[in-house]
Amino acid sequence: MPDKHKKQELYCVFFCFVDVDVDGRFFGVWIDTIHDTPTEISTIKIKAMTRPETSPGVTQSVKNVSSSKGFVVAMVVDAELAVAVDVVDSRVSKRLVVEDIYKASLAIVQLLSGRLGNRRGAGGGGHKDVDEFGRERRNRPHSRKPYDRPSRGARGGAAPVGVGGRGGRQDESKDIESRLSSLIIKVGDKNTPTLQNNLDALSVVLEKDYAKHESTVLRTFRQCVLELPWKVTVYSTLAGLLNAKNNETGEKVVSLMHQVLCKELAKGNWVSVKVLMRFFALLVGTNTISASTLLSMIDVFLKPVIIDNGADVAISSSNSCYMFIAMSTLLWAGHSLKESSAAELGQRIKIAEMYVQRHAERNEGNNLTTVFHDALPKGSNILAYLLEVLCVVADNGWKIDTIFSPYDMFASEFSQAKSHELPALELPTNIAFTAYYTPSEFLQLVPSPADQIVHRFIMQDLISDTMAQLEANRKDCAKYLMQIHGLCGEAVCSVMTTAQHPEDVDPETTLVFEYMVIEVIFGMLLQLPESLSREMYYTSLAIELRKAEPQILANVFETVIENIIARVQSVDVECINRLSNWLAIYISNFSFQWDWVKWESAANESESAPKRSFVQETLLKLIRLSYLDRVKSMLPESCLSLIPAKAPSHNFKFTVQAMDERTREVSVAMGKCLKSKGTAEQAMAILQENYSQWSDIDEDTRQTLAREMLVEHVLLLGSKTFSHMLNAIEKFMPALQRFGDSPEAKLQIAKITEDFWLKNPQFFAITIDKMINYRVIDPATVVELLFDSSHVGKWSKFHFWEILRNTVNKVNLRVVQLQGRLAAAHAAADAMTDEADAHEQQTAESAEQVEATLGQMVQEQKDVVVSTTRHFVQLLSSADGSTDELDRAWLLGRFKEFLRTYRAQITENASTLENVAFTAESSEDARLVFSNIRMLSI
């Protein structure tokens, strides 16, 4: 090195990247400068250096080295040409001083080769499987997602990414952020003796790296609190430790979570709001926020509930939602509030007691949201259940030992921390009453100890929150659900999947974790008036859980289903339908295996008996998901009467044997036309030419016969597959629309379609749906068809109500779409200036067109709702509306389902319905259902 550089204290900094292969052998080292240096020493590359004892004489090109990130070595060259070498990894830091850069490189090679060599197996045996740091790999499958897998380094002759320069620093930063996120996510997975040390160490790491990786820490912390709700005690403790070590860091964490709470409130995500309020309740115990701050947050939810200066409470769907959140928060905050704010705590408990009492009085006899109609009143009211839990916990000194709470271990640190004040919350004002979270019952589907009410409620509450928060990923949800018991005390519940003898675990003497998980799944699936998530989510989640534990959970699911069906006489009709859908998909995912012998008694029951209807409809769905012969092969002979003798097919009317001569001529001509790809005009011409020659009938009869001939042949043309049906209707849509020029004509088309698919309800439902899409028939036609007198005695058939539900949903969706288009059109019009060109003015005029179309759709929506309700009431009020008590029970159950599902539209048109449907002549039970729906909609 030239003498002119000797007086400089610091000359340049080098970074050295060391590569190892998969067996831990040392392959090479690259040394790159990161500052400008003289050209003669700017870069030194030792392309291949191997340990002589492992690979004697081996020299290979860098491009052939399979590299992965190893040790980073910093070399500082001072004025005396000495090189200080720092070898950095996660466990060892060592410093060498040599007088030559090349010798420094050799020293690094010798040092790291020795360290890596010490990790190999002794003697000439096989190598241990070690990672890039020389640590022995765990023998477990690689389950991470592809985008989470670690980098394998560079390929080819170039230095690996991350050696030096800006790109390397970015990769190193991402690696640190990934490790921080992983640490936050995994901490507290289990209640282990090292949990206290882990939390303390993690808080030190986060406090140290917070300034550099603030966004990563905050983002991960937010996601963990929201998506891993059963670890709320762990994350509240971690937040308290961060606050105790650095008040500014704690303030940022708390402020972030408060902002998240405000956003979730504004959006009406009530489960997230409940989870976050639970987190803030536990922050009081860590002295991160004060008791007065939490009480102010709770009072925001109680304010709309209290009326008459606290003398009474107002009952409504929104207030029930607010009260449930407030009571859930008090459950977790009571331990921290009992000493500093005992009086305030007692006042809010009294408000809860008053609300629960008024709520029970108002809803006495109202079973619209009850799955089991024979359930005890307290068992069907989650608010009463929660109040009972609160009272038990209060009598026990507000101590909750269901989930391990580590913040007691850090009481001395928390006592010295500074608490933070938070801005006031604001409740949303623009949310429809149907969007509020309706507190639902936790179903008890297996016997359980009565003295474990607190443990049972808390476990089910955490399980249900986890299911709701992880809806977007059923696989992750299934994985985390089976980890929840990790933070429980040993005396809380038994776990069959970890028990040596799971068959000996008795749910009557102890809480069984697996049964609680399955009970929550069915409770959320059957929740009324509607589930929080789509029905398919709970089905797919159950499938994932059984795949994870195929032996144990298969028996658990079977036991729970058997217990529900044993009480099927008292199960709500809509819930029977949901359970049938769930079971069919569940069975189809496990080789269609089920013990049908247990249900063979259903074949001997009447057609409308709940158990027979459930089993029969489930089997029909299984036929849809497979084929008839497969379902036949798995059934005992005693159950074969529950399924069709032949595969589902069409019922074409114009067969050769069933026609007279002149009808046969028309049918043959139509068949040839359609098979030869004739057009709608050609088909119309054939019908006109033939039927005009029939002089013995009037014009209306000609039109009726021609309509029937056209529809039958179009349906026959499309009967092969769903795609064929869609193409056939689309191709002959002009002819079908021309024949459907009146309500009577549309109704005839719908009836012809039903007769054609009499033996295939699935094709019937799909064909009706497509005809509505193409405006061959309209929603009012479907309503008239379904309530036709020919269907009396068949109200237990599920496909009728599937068609009705799809039809009304289609109308409602169309209204929502037009409302969105109208809002967009108004926004575009408001954004226009006076100098707008003709195109912009034309866009503005389209708003009037959208508004006119929306008005028509809103009227159609009203007509459908009013017409359907009127038909229900007429049938329920007439002796001819049903054939027996069972048939009427199905009709009444479907009536409740309709009013529950579309209670928003029912409320909007309440005055019209009172005049048209719920008159003095209507049945008492129909008027009672209407009255209960109106109370549910307040």
C-alpha cells in the first residue's frame, strides 16, 4: 500500500461473505470493499478454498458453488496496514489482528473452517444435516409458504446477493424484520416455564430494534392482537413491558391499537372491536393505561343503552351489541378495576343486570333466534349466560385462571411504568341495524360439568373469536385452533389429541377441548338470524380440522351430529337445512363414508317428519356431489327408499307414444330444426305454420300449445349439461321472451320447466335462475309458481326454498348494484365543470337513467317481498294451506326463515304488509312472528 495512506486512521472497510455447502463444508470467501480504494487492492476474491481434510485438492469455480448466506466478516484497515477482523454470527464474536489483507483472508478461512468442521460427525461416518450456521437441522417437513422460504444465495459466477453495497444491507434488514415478526408471532404459543424469560428477552430485543424497524414491529403487533385473540394475555403483557422499558415506545404501541379500534368501530367490525377492547382491558393490569381511561371507553358503549338518567335501559339490536362488548370487557377488566375502581365497576354491572332483565322480559316467548326451540331461556340468551359468568367471576374475586396471564410475573416492572391517556371513542352512526353483531348462544351439544361455566364460556369465546378473525385462511385457522389449549392450565380442560388414552376422556366429567371447538363451529354455523361468515367457511374449516386429526375428530364430529339429530324435532327449520348442506359436503370429502345404519329408522317415518326430511335431503345432495350408484352402494337396503330408484333425468312430454298425429308432426319439425342448429326465427315460423292450420281451437289455445312445444324442445336441447342449458336458453331467448309476454304466459313457462325437471330438482333450480337472468320470467313469476296449490303437502322439500332464496337475493343484489352505480354517476356529475364537453354531459345524464332503473328495481323488490309474505300468511291462515301438522310446521318454519333473512325489507314495507297480509283474518302465529321480527329489527 502506498505510504501516503499510512497517516490515515481509517483507510477502508471490507465485508467478507463466507459460503458453506449443505454438509457444512467451507467452500469460499469473497471480500469486497465498500469505500473507494486503490485499484491494486480494491477487490480480493478467493474463488475456492476447501478444507484439505474434507476435500483434498479440490478447486472449483465460484459459479459452481452452491452457496447460502453464512458469516459476515468486517475488516477495518488502519494506517499501519493491520487488519482488524470481526467475525459476526448469532452466537460468536471473535476478533483477529493480522498485518496483511491476504493473510487476513487465510485467517478467516482457517477460523471458520475449524468452527464448521467441529460441527461435523466424528470419524469417517456420514455428515450431520446442518444449516448455513453449522447448526444441526431439525428433522421436520418444510411447511412454510414458497414466498417465506429463505434465499439460497446467488447462482453463477457473481458474488451472492447481500455481500456488500446497498442491496446487501436491504436483504439484511429484511432478514432482521422477518426474524422480529416471527418472534412476536411465536411468543407464548404454549404455557412453558420459559415464558417469562422469553417475554422479557423479546421486549429487550424489540425495544432495541424498534427505532430501525418501527413499522414492522407495529404491523406485526397489530396483526397478532387481532388474529391471535387467545394470546391476548401474552400481547398485553408484552405491550406493558415495552411501555415499562421505554415510555415512548409504549405510547406508540397503545396509540396504534387505539387507532385500529377506531377504524374497526367505524366499519362495524364488531368481533374485532370486542377483541381490541379485551386487549385494552388487560392493559390496565400492566399500568399502560389507567382504570379511568378504560372506564371511559366502556361508557361510550353504555351511553346509548342508558335512558332516564340511568333509571332504565333501551332495548335494541344495536344496544344488545354494545352491551355484549361492554360486558365482555368488564369480564377481563374486573381483576384490575376491583381495587382502584370498585364502585364504578359495580355500577356498570348493575346496568348489565338491568339490561339483561329487560331484554328477557321483552323477548319472552320469542324463539326467532333460537336453534333449539326446547332450550332453556337462559341457554338461548348469550347476554344472560355472560351475566351469570360475570357473577361467578365476581364472587371469585375477579380471578380468571382459564388462560395463563403472565403479567403477574412483571408486577414490579409495571408498577414503575407510566400510563397513557387515550382520545374518546365515537360510535358509528351510519350502520344499518342488520349490520350489528347479534350475540348468539353457545350451543351445548355434549354433556359437560355444570361447575365449569367460566372456563367453558371463556374457551368458547376465544375459539369463536379466532374463527371469526381467521376467516380468510381456513388452513391457518385450523392450525391455530388446535393450539389454543397451549395457554390453558392443566385443570381447565382435557385434550384428546395429546392424551395417552383419548377413549377414556369423558366430556361429562371434564371439559374436552375438541368438543368445545366443534360445538363452536356448529354454533356459528347455525347462528340466527344469520351466520357471521358464509356457511361454506365452517364446512371447509371442519374438513381441515379432521384432516389434521383424522381419527379423534372423526368420532367427535359424528357424536355431535348424532346429538343434534336426536333433537331434530325441536331444531329450527333453517338450521336443519344448513346442517344438511354441511353434512353432505363433509361426507363427500371423506370417501362418502358414514354410518347410515344408525339412521335407517328415518325410512319408516312419514314424508314430512324432520328426521326423514333431513336424511333424505342430505342423500339427494350427495347424489349431486357424486352419482346415484355410488350413493346406493354405501346405503343399507333399509335406506334405499330414501333415494330415487333411477338417476335424475328430464321428463320430456312429447314422446312418440304420448302424442296424436298432428302434434307429432309439429314436434318432429321442431326437433329437426333445433338439432340442425336452427334459429329462433325458424322455430317461430314452424310453430306459426303448423298451429295456424288447427282450426278447431282458438287463438289463446294455439299460443298455449305453441309455447309449450317451444319450451319443451329448448329444455330438451339443453338437458345434457348446465352449459348446454345456458346456450339453449340464450340462443332461443327472443322466441321465449315473445311467448312470455304476460304474467300468465311467464307462469306457464315456469310450470313447464318444473314438469320437465320433476325428477331433477338441481336442474330445475338452475334453469329457473337462468330464465330470470335472461328475463324470460321475472321474480314475481317464481313466487307464484312456488306457492301454487300443487305444492301443498310438499313444504318439507328443500329445493323450493332454495329457489325462493336465490330469487330474492338476486333482486336485492341488483338493487345494491344500481345504488352503487347511481352514487358513482352523481359523483361524476358533481365533479364536472361548466366547460364540460358533450361526452361529460352525456355521462351526467346517465345518472337519471340509472335512477329510473333503480326505481323500477326497488318497486320489484317491494313487490316480491310483499307478494311472498302475503302468500305465506294466506297458506298459514287457511285449512287448505297444508295437509297435516308436520306440513304446516315446515311452512311456518320457512315463514320465520324468510322474515328473518329479509327483515330489512320487511321493516321498510311494514305498513304495506299490515294492510295487505297481516289483517284480522290472518292466523295468530303468523302475526306473532311478524311482531317478533319487528322487535328484532329495532
